[in-house]
Amino acid sequence: MVIFDKEYELVENYNDAFNEEEFLDKCTDYFESFDYIVGDIAYSKLRLKGFNTPNNKNFRDINDYKNIDKYIKENCAYGCKYFILKRK
């Protein structure tokens, strides 16, 4: 999948959460600089969050890709559907 002229791959799709049309409607150029995009669905609404690897110039501790699992456990509704896209 190409987003903002960058290729991404779907690396996790928990409970079949990924809907390309819904994602493309929600995704803005804000997410262009992220190495990972996490989408979670709660109350029928898609929420997106970006994460980076340490070699990304926009890297900050708060968006460290190593915290994706922690983010899902602590900031998403319990058992919610979610997906993870990784930039190739």
C-alpha cells in the first residue's frame, strides 16, 4: 500500500480491523513522517497514532515503536480491533 508516496505493509491486523477506505479517509499528511501507523477501533471509530524508529529524525521517546504494545494495552479499549502498518 502506498501512502504519501511511501510504501507501507500491513504487519498486524487484529480481528480484521484494517479497512483501506476508512483508513485513507482518516489518514492525513500528519502521519507522513512516521515509520509505523497504528489504528485502533473503539465505539465504531478509527483512531490513528504514529510511531518511529530511533533512526528517524522525528524520533521522540513518546513515539518509540518499541512502545506500540504498551500503547495498545494502556491506551486502547480492552480487546479492541487494531492494525499496524510499517513503512518499508
